[in-house]
Amino acid sequence: MRKSFSLVLAVAAMALAGVPQASATTPPATVTWGPCPADITLPGLECSTVEVPLDYRHPEGRKIGIAISRLASKKPERRRGVLLTNPGGPGGTGLDFPALLTLGDSLPQSVRDTYDVIGFDPRGVGHSAPVTCDLTEEQKARGNFPPPANTPADLTEQAAYAKTIAEQCATSRTAWLRPYITTANTARDMDRIRAALGEPKLSYDGVSYGTYLGAVYTTLFPQRSDRIVLDSSLGPGGYDVTAMRMFARGMQDRFPDFAAYAAAHPEYGLGSTPGQVTAKYYDLAARLDRKPVQGFDGTLFRGATFGLLYSDAQFPGLAGTWQALDEDTPVPTLPGLPPTDLDNPMSSRFYVICGDSRWPQSVRTYRDDVAVDRLRYPMLGAMTANIGPCAFWPTDRVEPPVHIGDRGPSNVLMVQNLRDPGTPLVGARELRRALGDRARMVTADQGGHGVYPFGENTCANNAVTTFLTTGERPARDLACAAESHRKR
């Protein structure tokens, strides 16, 4: 999600980071495509592996394999270049993402004709040197969000738990990978993928955390960046402590959309006005804190509500879950269930976010943040301000975070919902300011996480499609009005 430096500054930055400079000619393609791994079941994809350095300061040293996939254009005359994609995370696999983009014909045919669409598992994830923290079933069940810290004892207990997770990560069988599982190295892997495909430049579509990855890529490799789409952006600091706390702001921004939905559907019995639905939320959270129902305590209830605010399509399932918990009837099967084994997704997420930036190490800092967020954004109960494993992460980082600035080609298009729970508008605006003239931003008056190509706003979708297929961006930032139904 960031802007590039000027060519001179970028070359200097890459030299400091030990990254080879661009060659004068396009490298030959070296990828041989074949069947995908057995767990990649969506049709139309072919897969391969690209070998990359573990440590880019020593590019001739130890290598790891990065799994890549391709949804090939059926047009022999497609434009030069590929569209690399990332669905977010960190910790999420991306091999199947090109095929997921085409479900229901969501990705316009014009884009599919223009590019080979490329997916990949980032280093540390899935089929690309997967990492582990040897998480127990109980630890995996607790998920990524800490519980609320209502008392000093709660914070002390969570600190001990977080320290245990950090120690497991630092002593696991893949701990030797830990210093190298960073966003900057994943961006360098992306450029190795570009070179292996024999392409002079790389276009990119990244969502959520993928916006930070894309911004880092176009900062490190401005002259190799073509058309860069950042969809639902983190702030310029990436997935740091600020972004973690921002989830609470995002829930407050987004929740009124669900409250209006539930109030308009009296069959759920959650209230006849948005205010009554909001009161029901706080009532259920408090009741479940005191006495869990069907495995739902207050922490799981808050986290599940937050997660199901990501899409309007999940509102019926969310309302049905609330109703079941309120009446103590069987909870419906929730849509969008996580993978069966959460060890690698959770572990790789810790490796990246804890390795990318410095997190506060003082328990007092988290205590103060919890007190602030409990008042400012009460819906999540200051869960995301609570202390996590990054507070106890080893400090032997091999390089500082990449600075995102406004120098480089004007080839970035940001697209953002006004009411995004996962990456709130306030963070995207900070990134937009950091990128300066490198970027244009399109905002859509709708809620949810992720705009393109699954969103309901024709104006925003068309702006992205036009940019990907023609390279043309809006002359200035564009605000797309709300639409009552999809018109694509």
C-alpha cells in the first residue's frame, strides 16, 4: 500500500538491503507450470515453485521455495505483464486466490483477458516454507484476538499467555526462519516471481494486509511496478500496534449497518430500532461474560460479531447467531469458517507482524491503551489493545521497516469502503497522504471489508477495472455514492 522513492533513492535503498538492482533486459522465463497441490481444488489453476534466497543480504546462500499459481489468459494477444494477487492476512494462503476472484464471474472478463493472474503462498505460509509455533488446540481455539482485560489481573494473565506463545515461536522447529519471514522479504520474493516469469514489470492487486505488501513492493521496486491496486488499506505503518488497535475503531464504524439490518428484520427479535439492537449487543456480551452459552463466551461473541461484519452477505448468519444465543437455541453453522488447522495461519501471522515492526514491551503501556480504548471504542471491549506475543518477540531483526513515501511513478490506485471494520477509512487516508501524488483513492459509500471485485458499488468497481485494463486512473480522488443494488 505504499509509494515508491525516486529511482536514485530506490536504488540506494535496495543496495543497502542487499537487493540486486534491475538489469537492462528482461530476464528469460524459468517457470514450468504443472498440477497444483492436492488441497488446491478450484479449477483452471496450474502451479509451480520459484526458488528464492532465505536471506536477501546473502542471495547466494540458502534457498526456499515459493509456491505460485496461474490462471492463464485465453487471449494470446494479452498485454505484456502479469497481475500478481494477494488476498491479505498475514498468514493466508494465496495459491487459490486467482480462481476465487473468478467465482460468479466476479473478476471482469476484460481483466482476465488482459493478464495472466498469478497467486502465491507468501514465505512461511501454506506450501512456501510453512512455519509453526507448535500451538496447542487450546491456543488455536483462542484465536488471534486477546480477551478483554477488565482488571489488572486479566492483563497479567494475558501477558503470561502471550509470553508463552512468543517463546513457543522462538523455540519451534521452524524458529530458524523467524528473522526472514517479513513483509519486505515477501516483496523481494514477488520480484523474483516477476523475473522467473520473464516479465519486465509487475501489476498487482492486494487486499487488506496485501495493501501493505503492495506498498512495500512498489517502494523497493518502483521501476518494476506497473499498475498497483491497493484494496482496503492499512496505514503506512503496516500491521503494527496501531493497526491492531484500529480494529476497534473499524467495528464502531461498521456496526450501524448491521444494527439497521437487524432492526429492519423483526423476525430475529433483536430490536425494532438500531439503538435497541446496539443495546442487545452489549447485553449479550455481558451475559456471555458471566455465563457462556453453547461454547460462546463474551470474547468469542465479540470476535464472531466483528468477523461477520466483513460482508453484508453474512448479516443473516450473524443475526441468527445472536438470536440463538439470546434464546439458548442451537447456533446456526456460521459462514466463512476458518481452516481446519490454524497452526500455520496463526503462527505465520505472528512471525510477520511481530517481525515487521517494534511493539511496546511494557505491560503498563498496554494497560493504558486498554483503558483508553475501552472508553473510546467499547464494542470490542479493548480486546485488540490488550497485550500479545509481539510484546515478547526477540529483538534480533535483520532490518528496519520499509518507509513508505511519495517518490516514484504515479501508478497506485487505492480503493476503500467508507465503513470497513478490518482496515478503517482513517488508516487508508493516512496511507493516501503518505503516498502523495503516487496514488489516487476511490472511496465507496458502503460497508464491509474488500471492495473489488465482489463489492456492490459499480462506480468503484469500474474505476479499478479501467485502471487494470487501460492504466487510466481518475484525475483526482473519487467519491462513489451509495448504490441500492449491484449494476455490474
